[in-house]
Amino acid sequence: MQLELLAPARTKDIGIAAIDCGADAVYIAGPAFGARYAAANAIGEIAELCAYAHRFGAGVYATVNTLIEESERPAAEKMMQELYEAGIDAFIVQDPAVLELKLPPVRLFASTQSVIRTPERARELEKAGFSRLILERQLSLEQIAAIRNAVSCDLEFFVHGALCVCYSGQCYLSEKLLDRSANRGCCAQPCRSTYDLTDADGNVLAKEKSLLSLKDFRLDGHIAKLVDAGISSFKIEGRLKNASYVKNIVRHYDMALNAFIANHPGYSRASLGRVRGGFTPDPEKTFNRGYTSLFIDGKRGKWNSEDSAKAIGELLGQVAAVRGNIVTLDGGKKVANGDGLTFVSGGVEVAGMRAEVVSGRDITVRDASSLKKGMKVYRNFDLRFDRELEKNMPQRLIEATIDYSSKDGVTTLRAHASEGFEAVLKFEDTAETARTPQTAEETVRRQLGKKAGIFDFSVGTVEWDAPRFYPASQLNEMRRTLAAKLEQAIVEKREKALPKALNAASLTFPRPPKGEVMRTRYCIRHEMGLCPRQKPASIPKEPLYLCNSGYRLKLEFDCKNCEMIVIL
């Protein structure tokens, strides 16, 4: 069984970096109709990304995952044809209307925005012709397994990155408050704003808190369980994230998947080549709001991002003393000149500063007036680590073997890599006979058994009726020629999986009841210890309300299904 690590690509260059760091596939938006309006890419850029990815047998998936208006259908159809011609391997779509377009022969993946959290919905989407389903993030392993038992298509699941508080595809908060639709790629993220929480009598239970903001997802410790539940594609969120983030997180999960495969025979990666050397990844050092495994084990925990909806970074320690603009920390982590430091001021506001001069535990900053003894200080930018990500990139190479045979004046070199890829170089050989057979064979093995292009060659068999002497330059040219032929074989032999027959007749996009702008497994009552099942000392009078800038959002609690509903 093949396992896929799927990485985000805001741009072509970030997509290439993801491939270099171990991604088996990347997902990227075209010029329009992607659910991140700030992450559009030209067709030509995507064509270049496809050409690079396909050298390693890696895939490129185009996101066409917004709701498409009737007047936009011709433009969407034209763009999808152009993306197909550019080389993409699948479309990730949300709108059932896409199935009614004249589509090129390529697979369709149902976006998580398609509301996929039950076996019934999964069967409906598979029947409509989707080759893969990208599941809701707020599912447990048990729920994933139930969906796996209901369908035969591929299942994809997010394993890392930012979390929407609402069930995917059914958040209308941004649209209702700010006329910016999440399902049209324009979410303003009001869930990351601060709110007051009041009870029915107007009592303030919490003031200016990021009550709808979740921590970031992290499931590197759940790979084996996810595979067992039926997941074959492991997705990293982040089509608005920078190159440093993508490199770091992709490399981390590349290593996690390889570790799983090493201990579980029968599994392999969905692309060719393995990543070697380079920086050591550390998910704590790039953008995160703190981490959570959410509901994956079927249990609730503290999911709120707490101090802030922004990324405050890794904890360095507490302020031990402040003397003018010199801050002394009590933590043991080393800080460097140029590092970005953060702290939470006023309860929720994240303030930042740069470390100007570092001397041991003493850090000189421009203005330390807001820092007080005992405050926690974090690092949201590690200059040395960022430079390491940029300058010490790993190398991705495909292991291949060259077999050499020379008989009756004809020499044949046969190069082969995994998955049955092969290239042959055959020619009439006029090289002179070598005086010392052992030295001749050593030369052949040494010069052919090197790196060339994206391949790391080793020499298998060497057979000849008479040992031949070759200059090193000639053997190097043979190796380079084989590398070019083998790469071409990989690109040409890459078979595009044919799409399933489409049947959109009964497929609809689920709409919530009138007034409901959000439904979520996250529960503010539970986070605050006010859930009746937690047996709090007192329960506030309901309904509860979230208040912000004149808006008043009513909270309802569906305890039977353990869900919170936001009403406007």
C-alpha cells in the first residue's frame, strides 16, 4: 500500500521546496477559484511545478474548491482544461456544479469543504464519481474507520496546521458579519477575533478573549493509527504559509512516514526518491498557536489557543529581571541577535520585539517598558534556524542500479530504479582491451556508481568477454546519458489514473438551518469548565452570547451530539 505526504504550495517555488523535502504530492491553486484568494498562480508556473514533481513521480493537485456561480462556469471550465494541459494530476473541488462541466480526463477529489464527516455523505460523494475524499478534521479514529468501511476510494486526512473552529464548508460567520464568504475563498477569520462571553442576564463570563480560536493540528504521533483507520494521504495545511514553514513541516512528516514504513512491511511511499542530509526539522520553531490532536482519540481536551489567536512561538522562559532595556530570562534556551521575541500584553494582545544584543541570559531590546518580572517570553522567529532552512537544504535522490555487459563488441548498460523504471544504453564498443582486468572493473564501478541528476547510482553486475579500458570522461558521459534516459522513462511512464464516471444528479451541497452560522465539536462551555457533565459549582443562565463590535452571537449546545452551534 502506498502512503502519500501531501504538502501545500502557495507558489511554484514553495511547491518545489516541498518536493525536495520529501512531499509525495503538492496542492496549489490556479489563477482563480481556489479557497485562498491570496494564493493564486499562473498556469505557466504550475506547468513548471508539474514538470519538476513528475521527475520524482510526485503529483500536483489543483484546488478548484470554491462555490462557483452560474456565470463563472465557462471560465472555470477553461481554466481546468488549461491546468490539465499544464500537467496537473487531480482537481480538488467543493462545488457539485463542477461535475456538470465539460472536464478533462483527470481525477476529482472531494474537498474537506464538501462536508465529509459521515459514512452516508462519503458514499454519496463516491457514487458521484470522486476518486478521493478529504475528510473533516474534527473526526475521531473510530469515525474515520466507519467511513473507510463504507467506501472504497482513497481517504485523505489533515495531520498538521491551522484548524477552523467550524465544521469545514459550513462556516458562514465571515460571510454574515463582513460579507466575505469562506466558501468563495475570502474568509476574514472572525473566529480569530476577541469576544466577550456573557450570560442571559448580561453578566460577563470572559472579556476580550479569543474564544473561537483553536490551537494548530499536529498528528505526527498518530500515523500508525491513521493508517490502521484507512488513511492513505496525509495532508499538511498551509497554502498561505511561507517557504520556511513548508520546508520544516514537510521534512518532519517525511521522516515520520519513513519511520512508520521501516517498521511496517507492505507499505511504501507514493513517489520516488528519498531525502538525505540537510537541516534537522523542528515543528516548534515555525508558525503555530500551540498544538492539539483535537478529537482524533475520541476525547476532549483544551483546544483553545488561549493567550492569543496569533502565533507566539516557542517558550523561552520567564522574565527574571528588567534593567532599562536589558531583559534577563530564566530559561535555558539560547537566543541570538536578530531573533524575534513575543509576549502577551493586556491579556490577549501579542507584542513583539527583536533581540538586538544577546549576552548570556541578558537580552538588549529597543524598548522593554512593557515587560515585567514573571512574564513569559516566546520566540516566534529563530534567525539561526531560518538561515539553516535556507542554506542547508536536504537532497532528494532516487536510488538506481546500473548493470554493465559487454560481449561480441556490443556494450549494454541497463539502469533500473524501483517501481520497474528502466533505461538502456547500447552501442558498438571500440574501446581498447584493458591490460589489468581488476583495475578496469574498479574504474567502471567507481565512475558509474556516482550521482547524476536526480539519481544516486550503484553498479550491480559487470560482465564482459574481454575487459575494456575507458577514460573517466567517457564513463561519466555514459552515466549522465543513463540518468537522462531514466528520468524520461519516469516522466513518460507516469500513468494518470482515470477518473470515475461522474453522476452529479443527486449530489447537493449541504446547507445549515436558517440563522446557524457555525456548528462545531469545540465547546466553549467545556473549555471553561461549565459543561453540565463536568459538574461545575454553578452554571450560568443561558443562552450564552459572544459579543464583539456590536455583534451578538447566540450559543446553543447540542449535548446529544456534543456540538456547539453559533446563531446570528
